[in-house]
Amino acid sequence: MRRMSSKLRMGGLAAVVGATTLVFPLLAIGPAQAAPAADLSIEKTVASVAPPITFDPALRDVRATGHEDWTRDGLHIWTEDWNSTDKVGEYVATSKPLATIGEPSLAYTTILGTIPPGFVLKVDVTGDGVSDGELIGESTFYGNDWWLNEPLGNPGDFGAFVAGAPVVGGGSGSTWHGTLDQWRTAFPTATVTAFGFGLGSGVFGEGYVTALDFAGTHYDLTRDYESSIQAAPGDTVEYKIAIANNGDAGASNITISDLLPSDLTYVPGSLSRPDWCSVTGRTLSCTGGVLPPGTSSNVYLQATISDTVSSAGLPATAGHIVDVQKQEVFADLPAGATKTYSVLCPTGYVPTDGGLLLDAVDQGGDYADIVVAKSKPTVQSGIKGWTVTASNLGEQRGQGKVKVTCLDETIGSSNGHTHTIDLTDSTAQGTISASSPDTNGELVTVSCSTGYTPIAPEHTVTSGIAVIRSSYADANVWRWVVDHEVGTAATFDVDCLAPETASSNGHTATLPLTTQQDTISVGPESRDEGIEQCGSSANAITGGYAGQDASVLSLGKEQRGNNYMFRFYNEDWSQAWNADIQVTCVGVRTADEPQYYHITNTATVSSPDDPTNSSSSADIAIVGDAVQPAAGVLVGPNGNRSGDPGSIKKVGLRFTCTSACAFTVKVIKGGNVVAKATKSLAASPNVRWVYVPTTSAGKNLAHNDVVTVRVRTSTATTNTSVTLD
């Protein structure tokens, strides 16, 4: 909304005085400079206030003077002193081999104290499925050294863990310690049964745990604000209104206005800027704000979705079109030459596979003389594709084609919206070291996160010669089998395709990914081809192969719509050998999509210094059924707390059951369950107090806190807003 400057152009000026003409010289005057102006923008996004990760309540170790609270900045944790009751520990149940988890880590923002929480691995070393102790990583103090701890009530065989400790002595958090690689060597079959973090015991500190990284998966513990999300009836969401002054002059008397839709109820006390803004009913109003040039400000508020909204009964719509293309260029490989060829995808597409398909070597030549040193994705002027560097070590010309298979990054429009595919990097590259000896059949692996599909297998040989005998997918892992000489150095990698697209219109779309494989026979001293099909309703995106003997040489592969062609040469003149062929497929459409009931909320910003209003909207797509009232169970609007400040023990609620009732009750504040219990009451028309024990998140409930009381019977659920004294 920057004002455009006007321009003044001036030629020569003549004046007539009597009979004399006076001519003034030409004045060169450039464009007038634009006056500084404010330029306001606004972006509205929304996030669920539900915790982004599920900790196992059975493993929780939050003691009397340890505290935690989910916030937009992550999990806020703090302790009060240096005593044994000062402990906050949370863990996620898992079952991963210790050998495959990489190097776990956590991200933490310190508020108070000098000792951050450690990353904790609960490990079973005896194979009985029970944790025998904890490995704790405290990189701030001990680098990559992990020390062994026996937690309170340890269920397993701690002695067996101690007996195999790689290092015994000082220099770490306990007598028994070592790097994770040393622990893996000591216990090659060990299994991680849970992972998480621990602050304390006996540690004073406060901060935010913002992320956990474990086994190739990144867990972001901060709130993820997006332009559209999915949520269920009765859920609480948090809106973020971000305004910025992108101009070169200040903006004053800034006004933000936002009317919550009728399906939303403002959560009292959730407004982040009560000094500037107020909420009356469903209307947010901020007045008198000031933003200097180049600055920004955020306003947050929470709202609860009506119990009665539902997407039930809306008809499904056709899924999104998934488009796959292929491109190729001719490759001429003269004797003794090294050539590089690149082939590009259409704009907006990403490569899912590529390489050299060898067609012929002139008479007297040998297919094995053609060596591919590099086959990997490339980007040229923003357009993605594939590049191959190949050498002809023989005396006869070779010919072929460099191929690339391309997937559209944008899944086609359906019901007025599109989706973007989600590609991530592998957990780590695979390598062959130049110090490795001559090896036939060295296995190299690269992993994607669990549930992701490896695509676009690539390799780069920086020294020596490597012959790839096999290259194929195994679930979320890509495997290469390589023959190489001493001095060969090479790297291997893949891209990882998520099973779900990025969110759009309040939901993600599922990519229908499958893998097909077969075995073909390659005759003695002959060139043979095999075809592996995806079926008529899918396209092939990546090919894999594995020769069952070193005599079987891959000459390349080619995408052909819904199938892949694989070409092999058998160097053995005496007998046929088999080759395995494999294709990864994606459906031509995503699954049919349900339609959703949408709640769209719009905020507007304006200022006299920039009178052109800007607005931005956030959308919620409703999933799940409407919440039905719990017949016969009524909750009063006021409750109380029992206990000292900072150590609340119970929440008192007023219940009425006109008939005998049994129910579970959860008290929720800011998306956290702060108290919960299972209760039953005899029939009575009278109001009765029911006391619900607090969780660790409820220890700091305060006067005038407004909570949501969720009551669930065997047939229905109800939510009631309650103010605590």
C-alpha cells in the first residue's frame, strides 16, 4: 500500500519583457522523491492448542515441585529448588533398535538456571521388552558421551546394563558411560523402549523444550500456525494475528478488528495483548497501536469450536490428479571420453528417478566399459532435472539416453484447491571411504523417516571406480550393492516422499503409493529386458533392481507410463542368471476427499497513515461428529480449588444428576488436561460437589481461571465453561 510518487518534467522557460526575449537556461529536475509512507500488512493463522506430541502417562516423572505447561513456544518446564522432588520427565513409548536411532537431540530455550534437561533413552539390553536403565545425553557438559542411570522403580536388569558399560570411571554423569556408538557395540541387539527428556531430579531451572529429534524424526513442540487446519467439534484453537509495517514511515492509531464466527466462543483470559486489545462477546478490537517502520507485532487469542458443528452428510469429491512426466536426451559416449548430460523436468516438477539407459556399444566393445561416475538430481535456472557423468573406458563408441522421471509438485485442483507434495531429506548420506579395500558386494544404505518412501536414488563417485550391482527400496530404506577398488570414494542419497501432502483447505491428501516387484531371467552372454507394471490406475515413479549374480550388469531403466523397463546384460557365457526388478507407483488420483464444514475467520488492520485496509483469513475444516449432550448430567458455572498456590491438589465442581450417572470428567485449560477422574453419582435433584484430582499441569490453577469441563458418559459428551474461585 505504498503511495506512488508523481513525476514533474520541466523544459526551457522563456519570458518576454517589452521587445526583449529573455531565455532562461534549461533546468534539469529529476523525479520528485516519494514522501515516506507506512505500509501495513496482516497475516492471520490458526493452530490447535492440543499438545503436538503424545507422551506416555505411565512413564511420566513429574514430581511435587516440578511443573510443565504446553504453550505456543513449546513445553514450558520449571522446578522450584534443588531437592529430589524437583523433577520434570516426559517420555514417548517406542520400539527401535539402538543401532538405528542415530544421534538423538533436543532443543531447549533457557529462562533460569544453568543445567538444561538431558535427552533420555530407556533401553532394553536383555531382550525381554523391559527397560533395564536409562542412557542420558547431556551434550552441554559431556559432548557426545552418554551416561547410564538407574531411575526410581527401574523395572529391568540394571546389573546387566552395568556389566556391559564401554567406559567405567569418571568424566561423565555417572561411573558407566560412553558414546552411543560404543554402547551400540556393547549391546548390538539393544532396543530403545522410550525416549524423551528429564530436568532433574534435584535441579533448579526453567525453560522451554522446543523440539526433539529421534531416529530420523523431528518433533516440533511449538505450535504450528497455518492458514488452514483440521479440528473437531469442541476443540480449542489459537489464532495468531501478525501485523507488520513494511513501509519507511511509522504507522499510528492502528486498528485491528475481528469478528469471531458464530461457531466459535472466545476463551476468556486468552488474549495476549490486553494492554492494546479487548474482546467483547465475539468481537476483537485493538485501537491506538503504533508500529515504527520495519517492525511487527503479534496478537494471540483462543476460541472453542461449537459442539454442534459437523461435516456429516456432505458428499465426497473426486481426488486430486497426480501427474507424472518423463524426459530424455541422447547421450553419445566416444571411446576414451568423459561426458556430462543433463535433462530437465517440466517447470514445477521434481525428479523421482533418472540415469543413463545404455542402448549400444559399437562392435568389439564391452558394456562394462561404460562407467557412470555421477547420477543425481540437478537444478538449472530454478528448473529441476537429472544429470549424469559417464566415462567410456573402452575403444568403441557407446550410445544411450539420459532419462528423468518427474512428479508434479502440485497435486491437481479438486473442489477448488490444490495440494503440494512433501519431500524431505534422508536421515544421512551413505558413503564409501577411499580407505576401504577392494570390495565386491559392499552394502550401502540410506534411510527415510518411518512411513516415508525413498525416491530419486543418486550416487556420486569422486575417486576410483564403483560398479553398482543392485539399487532398490526396502520399505523406508534404499540399498545399494557396490563393487569397488581401493581408493574409491563415493556418496549415496535419496529424497523422501511423505505419504501425506501439505495441508490445504484444512486437510491433507493421501498419496496412493505402492511397490511392485518381480524376477526375470537374463540369458547367457545376452542382453535382456524386463517390464514391471503398476496397473492402469497408477504411474511408475522410481525403479529398483538387483542382479542375483555379479555377472548380471544393469544397463539402465526407463519409465514408460504405468511401468518401468529394465535392461540387463549377462556377462556369463555359460548360464542364465536372474535379476529382481522393482517399481514404486503412485495412483493417478488421490483418494476421494470428504467435504468439510468450514469455519473461516477474517481479521482486518488499518491506520490513518495507511488508509487502505488489509485483511487476512484463517480456515478450520471440521472433522469428527458433533458432540451430543450428556443427558441427565449438569455442571454448574462456578467451581473452586483445593490446595496452596502452586500446589493445587483438587478442583471442586458442582454436579447435578437427575438420574443415576457414571462418567469421566476432564478439566481443560489452554488445551492441557489439568484435572481428571472417573465418577458415579446416585440420582438426586440436588447440586453436589465433586472433587477432581489435578494433574501436574493443574498445580498452578489460579483464582478466576476459566476452564472447560468435559463430561463423557457411555453415550455422549458435553463441554461446560467453569470459572474457578
